[in-house]
Amino acid sequence: MIDKKEELNRICKAVIERIKPKDTERENVKAITNSITTNINTKALELGITANAISVGSTARNTWVSGEADIDIFIMFPVDMSEEDLKEKGLTLAKSVSERYEERYASHPYIHAYFYAAGTEHEMDIVPCFAVKEAALLKSAVDRTPFHTEYVVQHISGLEDEVLLLKQFMKCLGIYGSEQRRKGFSGYLCELLILKYGSFVELLTNASRWQYGVRIDLNDHGKYRGVEPLIVIDPVDPKRNVAAAVSLYSFCKLIDTAREFLAQPDRKFFMPREGKPMSDAEIRELVKARGTEFVTVMFDAPDVVEDLLFPQLRKAEASILNLIERNEFRVYRSDVTVEGGKAILVFEFLVWQLPKLKQHMGPPVTSEAHAAKFKIKHSPPYLIENGKYAVEVERKYTDVVSLLEHELNSCSLGKDVSESVETGYEVLKTEEIRGGLGYFFSTYFGVPV
């Protein structure tokens, strides 16, 4: 009989051998990182700009999975510099080191650049920030990142492989990354969890028993009082929950899969899911078998970063759900996605068509004054149901597609989404679903991909 502990160790060792960057890969990443930081600092001297570029993130902390080096360079400026000067000078320095880049926006503009080295293309974020003395004094959200790097570098030695295991495990579950699209576990959060529990297996052992609201405070100095599923106090900022972005789904997915892996250890938990997206015909066939109806609202995705777009899409989703429910249609599930330049809100209906007839309830019969007003406003015949007046009226909308086609703009959609919807949108039923949503529906239906 195979000892469970030995099996766990054997699997983890095999996974590490596969996902840990080899020396040549590390050297290449280090070389291009050093080259860029040196070039930025040299350019700053030439232009007379007071700034200092440093490497941050997983590549600076040796906690990145092979083939997935996320290179982050921060350009640190004096705290007394104005926000406008930081933006202008930061972008000038960032753009000076690459001919191929995209300007993106988070708390303020930054550059996503592309570089070739040793026959490989590398992507890199170059981000201006303020060189604050401590995280509590930050002037923008990104200012605390250098403190994160410093803290992890000081404490993570000897545990880097455990972080790699956790990251790979979460990547294969689809819950790695704190982006609004995913709402999962950030790399920094993974590092803190390993620092707390000491190993990947020990983390899973504890996570398998987590309860909603579990609180982790490495320095026992937290001042954060929130109600999220997981609370991990930031060691460099005690007022912040590092796990604030983790959704209830991601939290529960980790708990559930931790139990499965510990019960039956297998390398498959560290392997990307294989398969293909569902075809349009397969989607329609499965929906028919379910006996539900899908309705999608599709429009051009606004040209903003996903972390700004997805909160607006979820706001729109909630507002549209409210509109649907007010009109007495019934939604089973809903979700949002962005595919092929299109933003898509997906609703699965239990009730998507209603009869023309609707009963409108009035005041209690015993309320004489209100009863009189009700009778003046509504034509007979009047019904009495459970002690109240009622009249039969015609619905304005008997199918949900017509409702959405005519009333969508009455919903609260968010600035960028609203502007895009105003230029045009489509409301499509199941039989009209076309290519591009295969992977989305594979995930939605739980079909392995």
C-alpha cells in the first residue's frame, strides 16, 4: 500500500521538476530585466529626471512558473512630484526603452511593452509610482508594490518551490489572478499563504478546513475589519486585506479541490485542462436537454482595461437582472464575459415567456379611500383576492427578448458600457448563438476543456 505522505511528496517533486525555471531561463529573464532597468535609469540621467527603476513582482522574488515570467519594472519618483509630472515623465521613460508597447491605464497610465531576447518574446509592465517611505503613506495604489517585493524577498527564502506548486495548482483550477475577470488569488497572496503555513501540502490541509471569514495575520497587527470569505492582512499595510478580490466561488473552489487532492493525490491537479471549446450545435443541444433558454446581450467591448470593464459588466448584469425580475421573468443563472472584442452578458432562463394577462393587485377592500382611488384609475371588472382588489391587465412585454430590446437603456450599466450600448447592441436567443463562446459555455456547463 502506497503511503499517502510519500505519494504527495513524489507528486510535488515531479511537478516542481516540470514547472521550475531552469538556470538558463532565469539568467535570460534576469538579463533582460537588468538591461531595461539600466536603460531607464540611464535615460533618466540624460533627461535630468529624478527617478529610479527597480524590478518587482514574481521575477524579482524567484516565484514564477517556467514559461510564465511576468516581468514588472517600477519607476520610482519623488513623493513631492505632482501626479501630472509623474504621468508625463513616467511614460516618457517607459516608452524610451521599447519600440513596441501599449499604453494602459490602472490607477494611472503605464506601459505594457514587448521585448525579444534569446529568441523569446517577453512581455513587461513598466509602471510609474511614488517612492513613499512606507505603505501607509502611499499616494496611489501601486505605491505599495515595492514594499511587497521587499517583504517577500526577506522572508521567502527556501519556500519558493512551495509557491510554485500553489500557483500551478490554482492556475489549473482557473482561480489564479486577482483580476476582475477571474477574482482569484494573486501571486502575492499565494506567497503570503505559503509563509503562513510553511508548505503547499500544509496550506491545502488547512484550507480544506477553512470556514467563511477565516483570518490570517502574519504580523498580528491587522486593523482591517471586513466580511470577505478570506481575510489576509497585508504585512506592509495592516488596514488592507490582500484577499479582498477573492470571490466566494474561488474561495470554495480551493477548499473543495484541496479535499479532493489530499484524498486522492494525482498529478492531473497540476495539468492544464485539455479539450476543445463546445461547438454552437453542442451548445444548442445541451440547452435543449436542460429545457431552459439562453438570452445574450452582445455589444462592442469598451476600450478600457479589464479591471475597469468587468466591474461595469457585473453592475450591468445586476441592473438587468433587476429589470427582468420586475417584469416577472425568472433567471436561473447569469454571467458576463468578453470574447473576440465583444462584451457579452449571458442569462439562462427558467421562464422567458409569459401570458398577455396579468393580475394587478390593489389596496385592501377595507381601505375605503384607497379603494375609491383604485377604482377611478382602473376599469372594471374588479376581483377580490385575499381581501384586496385586483384587476386583470395586459403585460407590456410577454417575452424577455422584447423587454431587453426596448428597455435595456433604462438600466444602470456603467459609464463605458453605457456608451458602448448606445452605439448598438444585439439580443440573441439560444438558436442565434454563434462562434466565439465555446470556451465560455464549456466552463459554464462544467464540461472539461
